[in-house]
Amino acid sequence: MSRVFSGIQPTGEPHIGNYFGAMQNYVKLGQEYGKRSLYCVVDLHALTNPAAFDPALLAQRTLDMAVANFAVGLDPAQVIFFVQSHVPEHQELSWVFTTITPVGDLERMTQYKDKSGQLESVPAGLLMYPVLMAADILLYRADTVPVGEDQTQHIELTREIARKFNHSFGETFPEPRAVYNKQALRIPGVDGQGKMSKSKGETSTIGLFEPMDSIWAKLRVAPTDPARVRRTDPGNPDVCLIFDYHKLFSDLDTIQMVDVECRRAGIGCVDCKKAVMTGITAHLTPIQARGEELRADLDSVRDALTQGAREARAIAAPVMEEVRTKVGFLKL
Ligand code: TYM
């Protein structure tokens, strides 16, 4: 029986990269799979990022991340939505997996190399990050994992861990596959410095709950085709991040118009940015309104998380029990 799992870190306000890259697929798959789909705010993972980690803020951000997912249309009554630290089996399974995962495999992970390269002292948890991810997924025997393209390597490692465990202890876990939104594999940051990312800070992101004037302030100065110096120069939308945003936010007519007019210098960058702002406003306004409603009733959000953890544990507990038996822990 097929099952979906995905996780999202409470390291800051979710942005349109998270939304188009992953959260939209949570909603879609949630409608299809119902209670066979699990979504998790991964607060344990958030501890591994010393720059973004703030004890005073973590609980608030965890709650905010739940609000964000419900605001974009994920229905906690329809799916299983919970917080990672509320289901301790994640950590127990993760430990078992650390014992069958070569350190060399973990050191080869691109995200580990990127993140550890910026740190003077690298926490061991950062190296173990993908092992905990494998535990998240396999604890529910999930075989379908909606993520952005940046998680591909981690899902491949999860498959290897599943294979290795099955080989050593008998068939237990499926080998999960990643599911992407092909239109949003890797949404670029509004600062033009590569992928949009919470950990790069607010200059890179367009937040789902960001006020429109703040979004516009970033868009206005966002880089476009560097070869288009003057308004009269023809542009190349294929190398312009504003055009990437049009593909996400604008209707087909606008996308086609921008594609044609940019190439023949018929539209200037400022007007092109204004046009994408119209699409952004239309998309984000209802999400922001729903977020406001949810924030006015946080008790309901907390109740949904309590229920979600209960439902998740009901699936996780027997799987963990099977693992304990298979690895040979003493039963009394
Ligand atoms: P996180 O919180 O960094 O990101 C959440 C999801 O958003 C996707 N994403 C993007 N997609 C397209 N373009 C972007 N610019 C962009 N930025 C982020 C991410 O790929 C991710 O799907 N390691 C995970 C959290 C995790 C997890 C798991 C995921 C922990 N356990 C188990 C799946 C299964 C992460 O860093 O998420």
C-alpha cells in the first residue's frame, strides 16, 4: 500500500520556493492519499542549522509552519500533519540507521558540503541530517516523497539505507521515490544569487506571508537579463528570474506576451515586474487571509497537531517494534 511522507523545516517563514516546489504537491497528494499521506514540521532537523536556530523562536516557528501549510490548503482532518519531536520513534530509528550508514556517504552530500563549508565548527547533527530524513520517511514505510530538486541526493541515500537494512535484517522497508513539481524544481532567489532559500535570509526569499509592498521592494531591484542594459535592448526571458516567476504566477496570455515582448524590447523590465506583481498579489492574498484566520484560532491548530501526532504514532509504533525485534533488542 502506497504512502506519502514529506517534511519541512521551521527555520523561518516559508517562501514561494517551498510553496511551488513542495507544499502544492502536499495539497495535491493529500487530496489523493488522505490519511495515507503524512506531513511533518521537522523541528529536530532545524536544530542542525546554528545560524537559523533560535530556542526562543523555534516553538513559534513550528506553529507558524503548521499555519502556513493549512493556509495553502492542506487539511489536517484529511491528512496526517504533525511535529517531528512529538513522535520520538524518528530519533530511535535514526540511531539504528546511523549504524549502517558509512560516514563517507554522508560527507559526500552536496548540502552537507555547502553548509559545513560555511561553519567553523561543524555539528555532528549536520552530518547525520540525511539519516534522520531517511528515518522520517521509512518509519511510515512511505514510498512517495514530494520535495524540491535539492532533496534528490537525500532521497537516494534513503533508498540505499532501506536496501542496506533490508539486506542485513530482512525485507522491511520500501525504496521511496521523490516526486517533483516539474515547473518548480529549483526556484531562484529574488536576489539572483542561486536557489531561493530560507537559510540565505530574507534578501533571497519572497515569503508566503510577506506584505505586498515588501515583495515589490525586492522585485523592483531584482536583477534581470544582464545583457539588457538599456530599455531598448532586446532581452532574453530564458535567463531572467522574473520570467521564472511569471511562469508560476501569471496566466498563459501574460507569459506569452512577456516572452515575445521582452525579446523585441516591447516591454521594459519595470512593467514586466509590475505584471508579475499582479499575479503574485492574486495568488498570495487569499493565502494570507486564510493565514490570518488560522492565527486568530491557534488552539485549533494546536489541537490538530495533537491529533496528528497521535495518528502518526499509531503507524510508527508497530514499525519501530518490528525494527527492534529484527535488530535483536531484548524483550522482557
Ligand atoms: P526545507 O524546509 O528546506 O524545504 C521544504 C521543501 O521545499 C523545497 N524547496 C524548494 N523547492 C524548489 N525551489 C526552491 N528554491 C526550494 N527551496 C526549498 C525543498 O526541496 C523541500 O521539499 N530536508 C528537508 C526537510 C525534510 C524532509 C524529510 C523532506 C526532513 N525530513 C523527509 C522530505 C522527507 C528540507 O530541507 O526542507
